[in-house]
Amino acid sequence: MKRILVVEDESAIAFGLQLDLQGEGYDVVIEADGESALQRARKEAFDLILLDIMLPRKDGFEVCRELRRDGSKTPIIMLTSKTQEAEKVLGLETGADDYVTKPFSPRELRARVKAALRRTAEDDAPTFRFGDAEVDFARCELRRGDTPVELTALEFKMLAAFVRNGGRVMSRDQLLDLVWGHGTFVTDRVVDNHVVTLRKKIEPDPSKPRHIISVRGLGYRFDG
């Protein structure tokens, strides 16, 4: 059973989240302030944290920042009533994996929770195979058949981003954030050039790609 820590100071919202998530089969723990949540997250293992931003004692940004500084990789979804883009960006920059703006539907939140847990499970998988290639995430290596393929750090990060988001169209902006990091200025052309180089290393025929597919006007999709 997956354990979820809900950090929410509004008791009605916290209780509603607890009932809804328990109905989905999760073990749910509630904390009403940031300091208590931080201490509990440091002592106990959770599979996911739903973290409100406006909290007593420590706000959600501080809690998220300190957990990431501790080395925690637990997925964090921010809950916020704020709609300003800057607030969302700050949440992601402090280490949050996703955010949901209040008021939100239970159905949307459940979908976000499932997606975050699924990504974590995929990230924990030691290897991934597609075509004649195998990605070893623990060793940061790519092999085709029995032959190692040399990748730069950026190329491996790009391949990992594609693999972990397989089947979904990814925009160039999404690739920029995942590969180069938030706030890095890189042109779309640089992204495209790296895709071309990566295709040469993983595709049987780079001129007719089977794995990294261009989606006109949107970006790229990885088919395993």
C-alpha cells in the first residue's frame, strides 16, 4: 500500500483528501503545519507528499526546499490557491514534481497522484529495453546488442527523459526543463540538433526514426 503524506492546514480539505485517497487504496497521513510535516517526512517513509503552500510555521516552499536539500526524492505535488505563474515556477524550482491549483477536482488530483507514482516506479526500474537497445539507469549506460554506445551527459539525460515519458508528446520547452534545467536559455534549434545526434545513436535508420518521432508543431514522442 502506497503511503501519502497530506500537508494541509484547512481541516475540511485535509479530511476530504484523506477520504478520497483512502478510497483509492492509499494509506494517508495528515499534518497541519510545515514544521511538523518536515519532521515526519524525515523520520518516516512516504511514497508521495501532497503539500499545501500556505502553511503555519513553515510554508510549502521551505518544506520542499529542505527535503530536497536532505536528498529526499519523494515525489511532491504542491497544492496552491495562487494562480500566478511565478508561484508555480517557484514551486518547481524548489524541487516540486507537479502542482495543482485550488479549487481542483478530486478526479484531476487522483490522476496527478497516479502519474507521479507511476513516474517514480519507472525511475526505479534499473533497465529499459527498446528495439535492439538497452538503457541502464543505474550505470547511466546505453548498449545496442552487446556494444556500449557512448553518450554525453546531456544525451543520456535526453534519452532518459524520452524513455520516462514514453508515448507522450513532449514539447521543446519540456525537454529544455528536463534536460538543461529550469531557467537555462537554450534555443529550440539546439534541442533539435541534440535530437538528431541522439537518433544517430539509437535508431536503426536515423533518416526514418522509429523511436524518437517528430510531431509536427508540437514536439517529439518516444515510441519504445
